[in-house]
Amino acid sequence: MPYEFRDVIASELQMREVMGEPSQLVVDKAVDHLDQHSRAFIKKCPFVVIATTDGNTRIDASPKGDAPGFVQILDERTLVIPDRPGNRRADTFRNVLRHPWLGLIFLVPGMRETLRVNGKAVVTRDQDLRAKLAVNGKMPDLLLGVEIKEVLFHYGKCMIRSGLWTPEKWECCEGLPSLAESLSAVSDAAGDVDELQEAIERAYREKLY
């Protein structure tokens, strides 16, 4: 049986009684377009997390990374994100095809603040954009087009608390399972762990684009 929580907040009124209201500055920071500051941030960004839902029970947060600026700014209200070779689960695309609303969190290494973008997405194969976003002569098969509805910078307290950009605060990776070990634990299709790990490392070397 799952853990049963006892003291549960069931309404926004209850939540606000505990948390209080945001300041006017926090309310005003959300805008409906990219300004010069958010544009500059995205152009420096090599990593974004895409949160989607199918509008029902399927929820996903998918990391995407590439060279800084891989998320292209088409205009003040439109972004496009290339899809590079992966495991073909396509959780983001499956969700968007059912429910187009999504949230993005942009991270720049060393920067405490993050940028949040919320909007409405489409899956596209626009030939000119695919060609523009090609790397090593390889065009992405699919693109995610994002119509921007909300843009806001997020304070860096979580970065400070986590020490994400502070190497001396990082925990050692020793003792953590490899991806091959994790897959082997849940699937009979994984096969030999050492062979699977070698296949994973080979894919990292040869199949990034």
C-alpha cells in the first residue's frame, strides 16, 4: 500500500493561509513574450527540461541538451526545439499530440537563475527549419514548435541550496547503479549487463546526431 498522507492541503485558500501571497514584483515578472533578456538567456542555454501531459494520467518531464542556442528563437512568441536521436519512447511528442500545453525550464551552467516558458506546442517537420537545425549534416526528423504564452525568470535559491554548480558540494557517484544495471533489473530484454553497457557507451560515442 502507498504511504497515506494525513495533513493534506485541499484548496488554494488553505495553501495561501500557510504560504501567504506573492509580492507584486513576482506577479509582474511573468510576461507573454520574449524580451531582450530572455532571448539572451535562451541563446546561451545548452539544456532545457520539457514538461508535458496527455491531459489525463500521463505526465512527463524530459531533458533535452545540445550546443548552446540549440533552441531556436523564431520571433518573440515562437520557439522551435530539435529532436535528436534517442530511445524512441517519444513521451513528449505523444503527450503534445494529445494535449498541446507544456512548460519549459532553461538552465545555463553556472547561472543560479533559470528561465521558465509556458506555451502551446505542435510537432512539425518543416523542411527549412530541419535543415537550419542540422548538425554534422544530419537533420532532426521532428521538431517541437512552441507558441509562447508566459515567460518568467526564476530566482536562484534552489540552485544555491542544492549546490548544483558548486563542485565541492557534489556527492560522489560511487555506488550508484549504471544504466545497464538499472535496465537489467526491470527487463529480461536487457541481456548481459556488460554487453548492454558497452552498447550504451557506443551509442554515446557514435549516435548523438
